[in-house]
Amino acid sequence: MVVQALRRESSPSSIEDQLRGTLERQRKAFLQQGPPSRAERRDSLRKLLRMLLDNEERIVTAISEDFGNRSPDESRRVELLPSVFGIRHALRHLRSWMKSDWRMASWATWPASARVEVQPLGVVGIMAPWNYPVYLIVGPLIAALAAGNRAMIKPSELTPKTSALLAELIAKTYPAEQVAVVNGGPEVAQVFSSLPFDHLLFTGSTAVGRMVMRAASENLVPVTLELGGKSPTIIAKDYAIAGQLDLLVFGKLLNAGQTCVAPDYLLVHESQQDQVVAEIQRSVAKMLPKLADNRDYTAIINERHRSRLVAHLDDAKEKGATLIEVNPGDEAAERFSEANKLPLTLLLDVDDSMSAMQDELFGPILPIMTYRELDEAIAYVNAHPRPLAAYVFSHDRSAIRKVSERIVSGGLGINVTTIHVGQDNLPFGGVGPSGMGHYHAREGFLAMSHQKAIYHQRRPNLLSMIAPPYDVELKRKMVRMLIGR
């Protein structure tokens, strides 16, 4: 049966035995049954779709309880909707993804045929974070099942109700030999990342990603790392600010900024800083007239993360930054503390000595920097680790092209933020410190498949002409002809 949770008193060796036992059972079933047919893969995806649809209310309720407050409507939009869309996209395209890719064989070896076939890897490990505890499990699982693999899943211990619910639902939906959920704390995650999977996908922080990659390297397990970093947003001078920053604010305040591709800081022209600040304040007031007492505004996941964010604010203030708290309902600080929320806080006059400009913020804090020329803004971004996402707000094609060509980022959004992650036909992934590899779309299917080169020599052929003995004049002439001499 599925490993739903490991007892706290389990010793490290006991944990490892349980996890390895689950992996061995899945691998044995994979080898015995062979690659699943397209019909079987479609059936597995349909089961996942039905599981989500039949348990919608339970899922959004569990997520809200884990956060202390997250609107069920927001969870439907950011967890269930993209998950359902992703499954339906895979169902529509699975036939074409599975087709062999025929290639032209070299004329020098005719008659022959060549093709690339995709085959399942075997067992895929999925390590998911807390900020989107359903979508960031379902997304990789779609790719794993579509590619014909089996999967072991380690959800986050910071969302225990959602993780327990997923373990229950997946156990009812799939046999443990196909999909298994393993719940537990950091000690379980440590063992999980060291297992000899056929592929391991991890979503989380860059610091933990380094440890996961180090553990996976012991078994030469290929990894897909979806990390984070400080995703910049450049507002070009040509961009009309008035009434046009709602999509920026929406992307920043979605899940209270606890999103890996949320705008982390702004770069605005020095002549437009005051207008940008005023427009952000207007936009927040329109969408969220109250924050602490508003179920549409998500709470910070726990007190430790809220304290981390407050420490960033204190550090910035101590080092000379100007803090502008966007609190349209003028709610008391005590209400925010009681609800474990934070209002959006803009930071002006920032510099790189501040922790808010060094660490990924992952919350409702938004530093704003100014530039004189667009090249200056681009240079600032490029002087820092490559981000998971970058954004540019502009209607100037040359400015957009310059940002796109010169900034290397996992993804790029133009006049919008965060939405590119939910585009089913686009791959999602980072670059450098923000990650490696992709999933979503066909790229996710390929990431969890082996692309096997297959060459078929036909008869009759002249390949014996290049085999020993070499000191035959006719063979030498043939080789010279092939070389082109």
C-alpha cells in the first residue's frame, strides 16, 4: 500500500528501508509490465483529472487551512484550473508526443533508416514545495504519467493537511506500484533526494536545490530543478503608467507574493517613480480594499516566514530605505499580526547591501529602483544571478527586443506577470541558479522520457568496404571519395 506518512520515531535506516522498498516495488512493476500503451496513459491522466474534479471542495479547504487563510476562489484559479488545463492539454497532444521522429540516414550508409523513439524512464521522484501544494505536484505528475513512468511524490511538510489529503486521494486513485505519496519532514526529504530514481524533479529554493542535486549526483540521477531567485520587472519609459499596472499588482499579490515567479523588484525610469508608486496604491485599493480582514488576500504560510519578511523590512529601514505601506483599509497592525498577513510594502532608495535586495523575497515586499537609460536597467539585472522570470512593460518593440535578447531568464512576460507559467504550450524552467531543465508542454514529456536513437541497416550494403583489412586499394579509394578528396 502507499506510504502516506512515516512515523516520527522512525530511524534514518528505517525511513530509507521504507522508501527504497516503495521504489523497488515500482521499478519491479515497471520492468515486468513494460511501457504502458497510449490508452493506458490516457486512462491514468483521466483518473488524475477525475480525482481533482471530484474533490475540489476538499482540496481548496485543506489549502486554506494550511495557510490560515487562502481564498478558495484563488485556489481554484491557481491550483485547480491550471492543473485541469494541463491534463487536458496532455490528453489532446499525447498521440503526437509519442510518435517516432524519423530522421534521414546518411547517404554513405544507404540503404538504412533512422528514427528517434521516446520511451519511459521508469520511476520519477517529485519533490514539491508548500506555496502551490497541489499544482506543483500535479504539473510534474502529468508529465511523468504522459511519458509512461511511475512516480513517487514527496509533498511539503509545511502544508500538512493538503499533503495528507493528496496521499489519501492518490492512494484511492492509483495502485502504490504506480503512484505513491511519501509524507514526512526534512529527514524524509533528505533520504528521498538520495534515492536512485530514473529522474528527479525538485521545486524549491536555490539553497535546497544545491543539496538535492548533490544527493542525486551520488547515483547519477538526472534532475530537473525548478528554483527561484529575484525576478525583475522593467517598466520602460514609453509605457503608459496610468491605469495600466493592474496585471503587475495582480502577479505580485497572488498568493500574497509567495510565488516563485512573482515580480521581486521593479526597475522604473527615474522620472516615473512617483507615478508608479501612486498607480500601485490605486490598483491595490481597487482589487483589495482591505487586506487583513479580506478572505481574498492570502495569509503568510506560517509565523516563521512572516518574521523573515519583517526582518527584511527592518533591515531595509535601518539601512536608509523609504518604506511605503500600502494599506488601503487603514487596518491596524495588530489585525495583520493576528491574521498572519502583511500589507504590500514598497521599498524606495534601496541598494544591494540590504537583505531585501539579496534574497528572494517570496512575500508582499516590492523594492523599486530607478534608472536613467534602459541599458542601465538591463546591466543591473545581468550583474546578478539569472532569474526564473523577467518582465518588461513596454509598447516599444525595440525596447522589448533589447530586454528579450540581452537578459537571460527562465521565462519572459511582456506587459503581464506570472501568467506564462500557466500556458500549456510553453515549457517552464529556470536557468543557472534559478534552475535547470523544463517541464510543462511537450518539453515536460521529453524531460521524463528517454529519446532513443534507432538505426536500422538494410541489405544489400557496402559497409564491408570500410572494415579491415584496410590495405585494399578499392577500400582506400572509397574512403577518400567519402571524405571528399
